[in-house]
Amino acid sequence: MENRWSDEAAKGIDDLSLLAYRSRLLGEPEIVNPGGGNTSIKRRLTDFRGREIDVLTVKASGSDLAGIT
């Protein structure tokens, strides 16, 4: 299987866009069954009080990984 990851494509994009990029790569039919799957990213965000907090952002089942935007 060919490695389709591109450092150039991933360079300078925000965490959520990087999650979408990784999800699309993992959603290719050679890797996973089409029609769903979960991916996630751990990141730090600022809450409504201005505090830095750890957050787990999950792309849950129900949408095709290969088509996530």
C-alpha cells in the first residue's frame, strides 16, 4: 500500500482540519470499510471562562471517513 500522507498538504493547517485530512486518508477503501468510522484528536482550547483545557474532538460514526470535510 502506498503512503499517501503529504507533509506539504498537512503543513500549517489547524488541528480540526488536520483531523479531517487524516480521516479522509484513513477512509480510503483499501484501509477501512466505507460508510463510517471514528477518528479523534487531542488538543487544547480556551473555554468560556478563558481557561486552557484539554479537549478530545471526535469524528463519530455515521458519516463516511473518505468524504469528511
